Amino acid sequence: MENSIQKQVNTDNTNRENNRRIIFKVLIGFAVIAILFIVTIKITNDKLSQLSKTVSTILEPNIRLITLKEISACLYSAEANVKAYTIRLDTAYLLTYKYHISNLNSQLDTLLWLSTKNKIVTKNEQKTNQIFTQNIDSLRKLIAIRVDLFNQYISVKTSDSSQTGLNKLLQKIQINKPVLIQNSTPEIEPEKKSAFARLFSSKKDKKEIVNVLLPAVTADLVQDNIQKIINQTQIEENRIEGHEMSKEIEIAQQEYIVMNQFFSHLAEMEDIELHERIKRIDIATAETNSQINFISNWITALGLILAIIISYFIYRDILRVKHFKEHLLLAKRNIEKLASQYSLSLIEASRDPLFTINSDGKIMDLNHASEKITGQLREKLIGTYFLDYFTEPKKAKEGYLATFSKGSMVDFPLTIQNIDGKLTEVLFNGSVYKDDKGKVLGVVVVARDITNQKIFENELIEAKSKAEEATQIAEQSNKLKEAFLANMSHEIRTPMNAIIGFSDLLSARQLDDEVKDYAKTIKSAGENLLVIINDILDISKIEAGMMTFMKDVFSISETLKSLNILLMEKAKAKNIELIFTSDENVPNVVLGDHTRLTQIIINLVGNAIKFTEKGNVHLNVKTLKSDAENVMLEFTISDTGIGIAEDKLKKIFERFSQAEKQTTRLYGGTGLGLSIAQQLVELQGGTISVESKLNVGSVFSFTISYKKASINQLTLDTTTAEFDMKDLCKLNILLVEDNLLNIKLINCLFSENNLTFQIAENGLLGIEKLKENNFDIILMDMEMPVMTGYEAAKVIRKELKNNIPIIAMTAHAMSGEREHCLNLGMNDYISKPINSMLLFEKINELTVGKV
């Protein structure tokens, strides 16, 4: 099944890879087509631009055509100026006419130059140019003829015969006027000039006027003569006009012929030029179209080839994907079939009954475990109602309906009833199943048999009950043990209070040396016994898990000083040197349990002094680790004592164990000190170790971590021995105590110091005395008949509302005793055996010191 799933994953990866390949090829195809399209557009655009430039060049104004038109215009202008001159006889028209004729010749030269200039031309263009040149020559000849005709026309129009008949008549008729001969030189016929010479000559021909003196005649004769002259003149004028008219008609006909030929040549030349221009445009257009068609066909063919190639590869990939999908579908069906078989095998392998239920509540399918739990075959169960196989059908219906509504069901408790009557408690878990469209078809439920679980739960409940009972017994035992220890502490410390107290009183009196020695011996034995009792109590508290550690701010240096003073007397008694040192990097103030550190050091240094006969005992403190908040200190106690054999080092911290039996006989001790020290160190998270050589000495080391503190957090002990006994003698003291030995001890102690006090044997009597008297302070024992000191303190504070100072004097040495007393409203606490000086200090502090 795992291999099939892995194959499915690989197949999906292959399918994705094929799809990516097809997409990549399609993108490449589109990119190639786009590039070809862009190239086609670019080339077409370039060719069209080239064609446009060619056409623009062809369509630019043709100089030859323009020149031809200008020649035609000049010819018309020359003709117009000639006609204007003949009418107005203004020489300005002749000048303009001359300019047009000159311009006409220069334009013919230009036209000839344009037709013969050096340039590479085709054969057709060469032939056209030759025809053009021939036409120009013809035009030049025709223009020359036309100019000659102009000259003839001007000659005709400006000849002497053109003078008016009236002028001639006046010249002939001179009546009664003498003729003035201004020049006697005979008339010389002027040199005959051409028409242009005569036109542009600045000098006028002068003729001498011959005055004829006519004889005097009559009026009729004159009239007849004049009439005759007029008639002759008219005849001559008609003849001359006819001659000139025929001459003008001849010139006009010649002009017509010349101009027709001229304009025919011009038209031919213009037609040739226009035809050539059209031919060049057609050639350029055909060439451009041919190139564009060639490029388009080439690119189209290339695009089709590329499209066919890319399509082929894409088609091949699509076929491959199609085959792959068919293979994938087949593989998926096989996997689904395998998964179905695998799921079915899992279902059948399941030891929990499994049912599929439709929306009508009928069983559609089940596994073998369901047959087993109901005691019926699959064929019989399928199609039956799911509810019929439970002891509570209504509850079963609620369960599967809740599954339909919520979509799932978790740990629904039911009981299945077997055909033989056997009941099986089950937890039903179910969820709906849906078709491809999300429509809920039914519910699949699994019944987990919890028969064994129920048995286990019952057993667990029973075991829990037994454990709770055992716990209660253990707690009761611990309480009994604690009560026993407290009682033992009380019962032992009470007589010890008397022993040590009376030995102190004896030592303070004037006795001989032997009696004083007896008193010291009694006190020493009592203190040793007290140490043993404290060790036993500590071991008991550790075993019972009642050992607690305080968190107080204290000074390391001050602790070392006080312990040095405390232990110095023992060292001096054995004539050995006691040295306490501390490294410079050791913090002065830390937060931790000062009492337990003192107890550990006293145990270890006391042992070192006990087992050292000469030399020294050295305690050194140094810092092992330090950070912003914590510091780990190492305390090392080395001595020059008897040492410990190597094979005994492993057992040195065991309870009631010493290196040698003779050690106990020689030095005494219970063998609990090192065990207590080890457990006190380890309970604070530290370690302790020992190195020793026999007859050389031993080195004990232990480490403890403390919180760093500041000197401002340090609360100094303000209790001092400075008090005036005279002030205490003025006090009225109430002693609430039931033990006669303690009463006797207090009585002796107070009597020797002249202190006034009254005695109450229990708490109730103490309250009555307090009501009757005005006391300054109460010394309250805790364990008393009728009413304990605890109960009495409650009454005084809560009922009597009296704030009189109360000092608790108790033989209990259990952890929390001091706190318990202070919580009840007592002002201070002192344990038995009572230190008399400490008691006087506390009394002074709570009474005279407050005032």
C-alpha cells in the first residue's frame, strides 16, 4: 500500500512535469509566431516606406514638364506683348517681348541639359531622352520661325504705309502757306533697316519738309482738288490695306501652322514625360509589391513550417499526456481498489465493531467484529434497524440522529445486547460520509468495547480508594509521628529545661570547685543529650518530608564571626587553632536559610574539632559561580585530625555510621551528624564531599546556591544584653505553667533577681487571673491541661481584646512552632531549655524597651 501511494505521488509529479513541458512549448510557439509577426510587420513597413519615398520622389514636380509649360507660357506672353505693341505702339511691350524671347531660349537650353545630363538610365529612358532632344531641336526651330513671324508682323504693323490717310492728305494739301526749306541738302534715301532695328532705334528719321507755294486759286477749284486728293488717297489706302491684310493673313496662317506644330511637340513631350512617370511608379510599385509578397510568402511559409513543427511536438505531448492520464486513471483505480481492499482489511482487522447506517437508520455494512458482538451473521444484520441491537433503542436513535445533525459523535455510551443475552458496554464514535456533491449518504460508527476498561476503571476506583485509605493512614501515621515527635520533644525538653536551668543556677552560686565541676558536668551532659535529641528530631522531620527551609537575608561574614566565637571555646579546650577565612569575591549578604547553614557548619566544624588532637581546623568560603541574581558558595572544612581510611569514606554519610567502632568509644556521638548535614545540603540543591588520609587529616566540602541580596535588605538583630534588672523588678509578671519543675526553676531564677510574678497552672486560670489583675507581661506555656496556651492566647486576643505582651515558652522544637505561636497573637517565642539571659532580654524588649 505504501509503494502504491509512493507510485501515485511519482505519477502526479510526472503529470505535472508533462503539463509544464506542454505549456513551455506552447509559450515558445507563441513567442516564435510573435517574433515572425513582428519581423514581417517591420520588413513590410520598411518596404512601404521605401515605396512611399519612391512615389514621393516620382510625384515631386517634374522640371521638364514645368519647363515645357513655362516655354508655352513665354510664347503666349511674347505673342501678347507683340499684339499690345501693335495696338498701342508702346516700346515697353517690345522690351517685355524681347525678355520673353530671351527667356524662351534659356528654357530650351535648360530642357536640353535635363535631357542630356550624365546619369545611369535604362534603354527606354535613353530612347525617351533622344526623342525629347529631337523635340527640343524642333521646338527651337519652330520658336525661331515664330520669332521671325513676330518680326514680320511688327514690320507690317509699323511700316510707313500704315500711316493714316488723314496724315497723308494733310501732307499733300498745303493751302497758301509757303514751304520753309530748313535744309537745302537734297533728300538722301535712308539706309534700309530691319524691322527690329527700326523698332528699337532711338533716332527718328527726319525728312525735310518741302513747302510748296501754291498759287492762289478759287474755292471751287480747291474743293475739287481736295476731293480728288481724298479719292486718290482712299484708293491708295484701300490698296495698301488690302496688301497689309493679305500680308497679315499670310503671317497668321504661318503662325497657326507653327503654333500647331509647337504645341503638338509640347503635348507629345508632356505625354512622353507623364507616361515615363507613370511607368516608373508602376515599376516601383510592382517591385515593392513583389518584395513584400516574397517576404510575406517566405515568412508565412516559415511560420507554417514552425507552426506545424511546434504543433507536432505539442500534439505528441498531448497524446503522451492523454496516454499518461489514461495510465494515471488506471493506476488511480488500481490504487483506489488497493486502498479499498486495504481499508476493508483494516476494518475487518479492527477488533472494534463498525457499522454504516443510512438516513433511515438501517445497517448498510459492518465488519466481522460487529457479527461477533451481536452474535448474528452479516447477511442477517444488513438491512435491519440499527436500534434493535441495543438495550436502550431511544438513546441509540438520539446518538445516530445527533451524528447526522452535528456531523460527528464522540464517546456516546451504549450497551449492545448479544443474541444470547450477553451485554457489552461500548462507546460509539461516528461521523457522516458524503458523495462527490457533498450530499450526506449515511453515518459510519465505531463501537469501542469498554468492558475491560470498565473493569480497569472499577479496579482503578478500588485501588484509588485503597490508596486514599492508605494515604489517610499514612497521613494519620505522619500526624501521629509528628505528634509523637512533638510530644517527645516536649517531654524530653521539659526535664532538660530543669536540668540545664538548675545547673546554671548552681554554677552561678558560691560553691567549692568539686561541686562546680559537678554542676558543669550535669550541664554538659544535658547539652549533649539535647544535641542528640535535636539530631533525632531532624532525621525524623527529613524522613517525614517536614523539613522546611527559610528565606531570610543574612550576612556570611557575621555568621562566620558568631560561629567562630561559639566554637572557639571547644578548640581552645583541646589547644588547637580554629581559623575562619573568606575570599574577597564572596558576597557579604545573601538570601537563604541561615539556621540550616549554621547547623551544617556546626556539625562539620564540631566533628573536625572532636577528631583533631593537635594542629588546626580551617573553614574557608569561596565563590564557585556567580551571575546577576545567584551565587554558588563552596565551604571547605579541613583539619589535621585522625583522618578516615579510604575504604570507609563511602559509608561516612550513612546514619549511625562511624569509621571505626572504637571511634564511638573514644569520641562518642550518635553517627547522625554527617548524615543530617548531607541531607540538609542536598535538600537545598547542593553537594557535599570528603577527602581524607588516615593519620593526616580530612577535608569536607559542600556547595549551596543562594540568591544575591543587598545590605539594605538585611534586618539586624536588635536584641542586646543591655537591660536594667531594677526596671524588670517593677514589672508584674504572670507565669502560666503546669510543670512543677519549670515553675520551681522560674521561681528560683526570678527570686534571685527580685522579680515579682504570679503563677497559673493552666490557660483558664491564667485568663481569670488576667481579668482580676493588671499584669505587664505573660509567660505562656503551650501544653497544659484544661486549656492550652494556644487556646488561652486566642481568648485573650479575640474575646478579651487585651493586647498584653505574651511570650510563648514551649518545649516543642518542631518546624513552624514559632510561626504558629506568633499567628495566634503572641508577641515572641522562646524554646526550652530556657536561656535565662535571653528570657530577660525579651521581657525587657516587650515592656521597658517599648516604653
